Amino acid sequence: QVQLVESGGGLANEGGSLTLSCAASGNILGILTMGWYRQPPGKQRTLAATITSLGHTNYARSVKDRFTVSRDNVKGIVSLQMNNLKPEDTAVYYCYAYSPRSDPRDYWGQGIQVTVSS
């Protein structure tokens, strides 16, 4: 079992920056992939950025070159540095962890609001 707790987020102006952090607890050594998904108002949840335990990253096209995902495998922390924020980045951001040997394999945080004003 893995528990995820997000922090950071809030309100930013267009062009500004915010940092999200997520701390995992429980069986963190079994986590393969961590990252962030986001859900804008009235829309589906989609991938923002993920990172594997080996440091391989995957970004949504809309955030590439603006967002940077990083991870501390020992501490079980994943962060998302968001730069040059746009109003369309407004969403609830969910921390995600995939632990292939756990049951269940997928874990989600409670979500944290990010609002970007124009």
C-alpha cells in the first residue's frame, strides 16, 4: 500500500511559476513510476508528467519545455516545477504512483488546485 500527500499549488498569474510536491509513504521502494495528472474544470483527467525510478520522463505535449518533473527515490517525493504558466493550466493536479507488485497497482493523491489568472 502507498499513500500520497500533495502540497504546493494555489494561485499564479499568467507567466508565473508554481511548484507541486507529493510525498509517498508506505511501500515506496516498490514504486516504479510517479508523476502528475491534471483535470481541468469539466474535462477528463489527463497526464501532465511522469518519471520512472530510473529517471525516464514523459510529458504531455502542452507542458513540455515549461514543466519539469523530478523525483527523490529514497524519500519517495515527486515534484513538478511549473514555469510560464498559462490559464489553460488551471486544473486539479493529482499525484500518481504505479507500484507493479502492489495490490492495487495504481495510487492517487487527493488532488490540489492550481489556478492561473490572465
